[in-house]
Amino acid sequence: MKTGYTSKITAIILLMAVLTPLLHSCRKVDDNEQLVASQPWFADTYNLEGRYGIAEWSYPRMLVIGDTAMLIGKFFTEKPGSEILIGGVPVKITEHITLDPGNKYNTGGLPLQQMDLIRFVVTKEMGTGARRDITAVANGVRQLGKQVSIQAFAATTNGTDSTLTVTEIGSWEPADQQLFLTRGYSYIRSSHVDMSGNLLFDNILGLYMLRNKHVKTVMKAGDVLKDDKGADFTVTYVLGSALSFDGAFMYISLSTKENTPDANEYYIFRLLKMDVASGVITTINRTPVIKGRAAVSNDGRPYTGQISQLKIVTTDLNLDINNNLFYANHYAPEDKANGHEAWYNSLTAGIFSTYGSFNSLQTVCRMGTGGEVRVLMKNWTSEYNSPGEPVAVSMYTLDPAGRYIYAFKTPEGLNTYAIRFDVEEEDVLNTLANFSYTFTFRSFEKDPALKNTSPVEWYGDYTSMEWNPRLVLSDGTLLNANTASLKAFDFDNMSVYCYAGSELGLVGGTEKQDQVTGKAKWVNFYDMSFNGTDKNNAVYFCRGMEVSGLAHNLRFYRMAPAGK
């Protein structure tokens, strides 16, 4: 009896010895499953079956600032402390829905979970670059997703896009058209496009915004403005403007009338910064220029330093995507021999000119986001000893990144030399003679009847009276409008191709290319000027900017792939 009892106890002990590790192991599996199930994770693909216009969604490789992006996975958005970060910046979810993955997504053998779909706007605060971290945080766990590239612009085709289509997006004509015709005022003297396609343009009598096919007057001659310090002034003339790529603010250059002690003896100029949303104006610089002869002559120093401490009269304003401001400075230094009435009349004539004003600095400058200014270029005929690369005129073309400036060197006879200038290195990288065949032509035309086999010339004559015939795309390609088709110059590889229009339109033309809107291949681009590009690299341009002596309107167009 005792022996049997002992045998039973022994058997139970042995059974417990076998079961205990098994039970412990099961508990570990349960705990591990629960731990894994509480972790956030990112999906690689998901079949949306046409929702949001997407059949098969894939994890993004590239994001563009301003776009609405999408991520799918398990994010536990309903729990406190859960968030998604890109570049260390929390995303602001604009839409969240719960998806039932069914059998469409493999979760590694764990019980299938419902997934989250989130949509959010990509912001500049997330940074730009090739490798930006995406992190999901939930239940105290941080899970890294695949790194993404964030760009200010969408990718370009780097070749002829046969789907490009031109549409008219709006028009404008002056309220007092007879005044413009009588005085010969240009309808447009500068323009800029933000990432969303809003278009800012100005002429000597006003500043305007084209948005959703409607033109709104931002300010006009005669308006009384007040800046953030309470200073009142009246707009006399608009000398230039620039719009930030995110559309948040603009710079405006004005000639003003003011009730101040110096206003009788001086012309007054202001460089303003305006917040687009609030309309709040900040004076960045106020510069008086003596009307008559001065007691003592000077040369306009200092040329560099903080913007508020310099003497500047700004035209040709441009902003790069990092909000550095570029401008031409036409300040006229004090002169004991001559007054400045002729200089002022030239500056405010309201007529587009490639020559600029006389007896002035005519420098091209860059103001950093902290307000510090350096001189990049100067007019080669200037009598003032300012720093900068000598160029023919103060007219220039800026690439969106702010890395290069395209300008013109000293003319020799009837020839003009175009240059590509490195802003950071302050060095000339390329020098091109006008009417030269330096670039190798790349053909993308499949129709032999329309294929170009002739060399394509570089054209860059600063003495022509064309307004804004050049535009630099986000990939550095420079568009040039001087023929029926648009030339696209690649300075890094010294090649050229047809950006829009037919290839024959680069060298002679075709009768088929006679349209204004529609498929870009058949549009004649000869009489147009560029306004800018948006974040999708759509090209904006206008017609009707010329002073023809006849009543007409200014017409704006957008060129992009069909459906975009």
C-alpha cells in the first residue's frame, strides 16, 4: 500500500516536471504574441480596389512637400501617445479610416488585425533629402519604417513628354487700359508661382494674384499702407515682387509717398515683407535717394551687411525654395554734380527694359534668411567699385534651388556671352556665345517626318526686348523660348532637347504647330513668356505682355501632363 502510494506520488511529480516547462513555454508564446500584436507596423502594399483612385497602393519611396500622402499599417491611432513622425516631426493626420485586411495582408501567422489608413500633408518642416526616417510610435514601442526621399518638386521626365497639354487659366486687363497704352506701361514686369500654382504678378501700377482662374488686386498705386511698426505710406509705383514657394509670404519693392521730414528732398523706397494669410506688412528696408544734387558725392557703401543697414532700390526680385531673396539693386549714390530726376523717371517708366537704370549701382545681390546681404554680380560699366562678377546687365535668371544664376557677360561687338554662375562658389562655370551650337541635340521624336536632325543653337541675346524668355526647372534644366518650340538645355551634360512643341519647331517649324491651347506638340510658343513652375513641375506662361498700342488682355496658361 505504501509502495503503491509512493509510486502514484512519484508519477505525479514526474508528470509535473514534464508539464511545467510546457506551461511556461505556452505562457511565453502568449506573452510574445500579445507583445507583437501591440507593436505598430507599416504595410508594404495594399489593394485599395480603386479607393482614392488607387488600385494597388505601395509604400511611398518619395514624397513631395505640399502633397497629401498616405500610409497603411497598424498605428493604434485611437490610443493616447500614438503618432507617426517623419524626419522627427509628428504628422498631422487629415483623414483616418480603419481597413479590414481579410486575407489580403500577411501578418506573419498572427491573428489578422484591422489596419489603419492615414492621410496627411507633407510639410517643409519634415525636411528634404534622400533618406528621411518614418517612425510609428504606439504602446511605448517605436517602429521604424523604410526611409523616404522628400523633395520640394516632383520628379521630372528629363525628356520630351508627349502628354503635355496647355490650358488657359485666367486673364487680366487694366481697369484704365488707355493709361497703359498712352504711357506704354508693360502689363507685366515680374511674376512668380508657388507650389500650389498660385501666380503673383506685377506692373508699375499694381500687384496681383491669380488663384483659381480669378485675379485679385493685392495692392495698387494710391493705396495707403501701414506696416507692423505703425508707419503709414502711399504706394506710388510697384518696382517688383517675389512669392515664397510655399505661398506663405511675399516681398514687395515700392516707391512711396510719405508724410515725413525727408520726403520733400528725397525719393523714398521700401522693401516690404507681407504675410499672405494675415496681410501684415513688415518694412525690411527704407532707403531715401536725394532728388537734387548732393553736397558731397559717395559711392553707395556699404554694399554688404544686414539688409536694414544698406542703401537699396530693388527690382528683379526672386526667392529660392529655401527663402533666400535675390534682387537687383539700382540705388543711385549721392552726386554733387548731378541730380536724380532722370534716374527716377527711368526707374519708374513702367516699361520692361533689359538695360536697367543709369547712374546707379546695378548689382545683383543675395539676402539670406537672417537678413545678411552679399553682392554676387555688378554691371561692368558701373563707375562704382562694388564687389561682384562683372556682367552686361542686372537682368538674370535664378534656378529654384538658388545654386546657379544665369546672366550675360560683357558683349563683344554684336555678340553676347551667357554665363552660369555658381552662387556658393561665386565662380563662372559656363560661358556660351550667342547663336552657338555647343549643346548636343537629343531626339525623342518617333515620327520620322517630325524628327529633327539639325543642330540646335543656344540663343541668349540680352539686347532683345523679350520679357522672361528663360525658366529653370527643378532638375536644373533651362527652358528657352525663342522659337515655335521650347528648348531644354542641360548644362551639366551640355545637351539640348525639345521640351514642348515639335522638334521641327526648334529649327524651322511645321504648319501643324499653330495652336494656342491643347496638346503641347501643336502649340506655337514663339510669343510667350514664362511665369514659373509649381511643385509638380507644371510650367506657367503668359501671352499679351507686349505693349502693342491696341487694347488687349494678358492671358495666362498652364502646361502639364494630361489629367495633372
